[in-house]
Amino acid sequence: MRKKLVAGNWKMHGSLRQNEALLQRLRAEAGALSCEVVVCPPFPYLAQAQALLEGSAVAWGAQSLSEFPQGAHTGEVSAGMLCDLGCRYVLVGHSERRSLYGESDSVVAGKFEAAVRAGLVPVLCVGETLSERESGVTGDVVRRQLDAVLDRVGVAGLASAVLAYEPVWAIGTGMTATPEQAQAVHALIRSHLAACGFEAASAIRILYGGSVKPQNAVELFGQPDVDGGLIGGAALVADDFLAICQAAN
Ligand code: PEP
């Protein structure tokens, strides 16, 4: 039985004051939830998350990391630095990183490897654009994104990872994949990993992300291969995020 996980991607939102209210509320209520809860604030607020969530049922993570361990990489943050702070999770290959910041499959694979080497839990995001879905190549795209990582770290490198299927056309658009569409891709991901020799394919957690709201979470999370969600906009509103976590209970 896979324990459900709900992760909030705050993107580039928040302030010390807003975060404090949200984190205090999550801290107070997450203990009663049966799913795992993770928040991913922007880098400057990770220390705040660490301080306010210590000893609570809420874990925290970063939204990205460098593929390099240290050196002349102005503006970057290494896996070691995240570990230093006590960070446990890190998003890798979010579609906004891929499309807005030019992260290729190979860069994403490098970041994934850096996370695994440091002992972080990478949450690897994969998903197709609208035109790719309409052209019928969703499976090809998702397999290509997975294979880039598998080529780099092998199946052993997936042991601690979490995957997130995030159709690009559903992120921040209010257009959600239907539960059937999500389930089909999640099942495809699992069977592809099994075909690649990953023995724990039935145990790895695959989150769905893309306009998840309290209104659609129960049905999405009720699909057999959907193990929770990666939540953007709704993760900034305590009532909504907690309701989504409840849906994963
Ligand atoms: C995301 O940012 O990963 C995401 C899924 O955003 P939203 O829930 O707003 O679509």
C-alpha cells in the first residue's frame, strides 16, 4: 500500500508574514492527516519553513537545485546546501523550469542525480504540452523524460524518488486532466518503469499535478495509480490545501 503524499509548490509567491500564517495552520492541522504533507517555498523562505515546521508532521522541500556541487554558478543553490538546512524534498524538472529556464532532459537528469547523491528525495516532474497531447505523443514524451533520468542514474537511482505527472496544459490553467486521463498516464509510467527493470515500479509514488482543487481532488486521488498530488495555486490557501490533503486521507 502506497502512502499518499500531497506536496505544495508555492512557486514564486509568499512573504514572511503570509508564510507564517500558512505554515502555523498546516503545522496545527497536519498531525490529524493520514497522508504525507510537504511544502516547497521559494529558497529565501526555506529557513523559515525549517524553523516553523520543526517537529511537525509537515515536511518541506525546495523547488529546484543546481546540478553542480559548488563553484562559480552565481544564483544557484546546491543539493549540499539544501541538506545543510535539513531539507528533505526537492522538485526536479518542473515544467516551468523546463520551458522558462531552458532545462533540457539532460539538465533535469543532472539535477536529479545531484539530489539523489545528496540524499534528498527528488520529486521528478514529467508531462506533455497541449500540442503534444493533441498530436497523440503523450506517452512518447513522458517516456523520453523518464528515460533521460534512467540513463543517468539507472533504476537504482529511482529507489527514493517520487514522480509527478503534470500535464503542462493543466498547470495553473484551471484545466484539469480527467481522472481517466491521469490514471492512463500514471499506469503508463508505472508499466514503463517495470519494463525498464525497476522492480519497485508498483511501490513508487506518482503524484498528479495540474489545477488540483478541493472539488476535484477526491476523484483524482481515487484512481488506482494516483498517489496524491503536486499542488500549485491551491497550496497558497490553507483551507484549500488542507481540504486537498483531506481528500488524500
Ligand atoms: C504546479 O505548479 O506544479 C501546479 C500543479 O500548479 P497548479 O496546481 O496551480 O496547476
